[in-house]
Amino acid sequence: MANQSTGLTRIYKAAGYSVKGLMAAWKNEAAFRQEIVTAIAAIILAFWLDVSAIARILLISSVILVIIIEVINSAIEAIVDRIGSEFHELSGRAKDMGSAAVFLAIGLALFVWITVLWQHIGQ
């Protein structure tokens, strides 16, 4: 069934679905909860540090990217688990690739944070 909503009603409903998705991730995914707590601490630290606006944006966006990728990874895992619990090579590959995406996002965030902090401490 196609979505019949348009305009502000569609935006309102879409926002509701997004909140529902975030609540599901919080309820069902321990990694998401851990990353949210870490992100809150990192964002507070990013505002506390005396860095340029661009550096602050890089610090915060790198952490938010981890959250975004984790939500996508959780969605992939939920779809694969919905299909069945028996092992299938493609299911394992999909889950592994989702996990790899989170791993790469965390690596990028660490690189950004280390680079910005190194530059900040060196001044």
C-alpha cells in the first residue's frame, strides 16, 4: 500500500517512524546504547574543547556517523534474522558487511578525534 500522506502530514508521520526506529534500536541493540552514551560524552567534550568550528563539526559528525551506520547495521541484522535463523552464506555475509561498516565508521571517528586532539594539544 502506497503512502497517501503528503506535505506536512507526511513529514510528521516520517518523523514518528524515525523516532520509533530509534526507540527500537535503543531497546534491542546493546551496541547502539553503548554508542549513544559514548556519543553524548564525546559531543559534550567537543563543545568543551577550545577548537575551531570546523574541528568541532568534524568531531561531532564523525561520532554521529557511527550512530547512523549502527542503525543501518541493526536494520540489516533484523531483516536477516526475520528471514530465518538457519545459517546461510549470504546472510552471514550481509551481517559481516554491516559490522564492517560500523568498524570503519568507528575507525574514522578515532582518526578524526586523534588528529584534532593532537593538533589541539600541540598548540
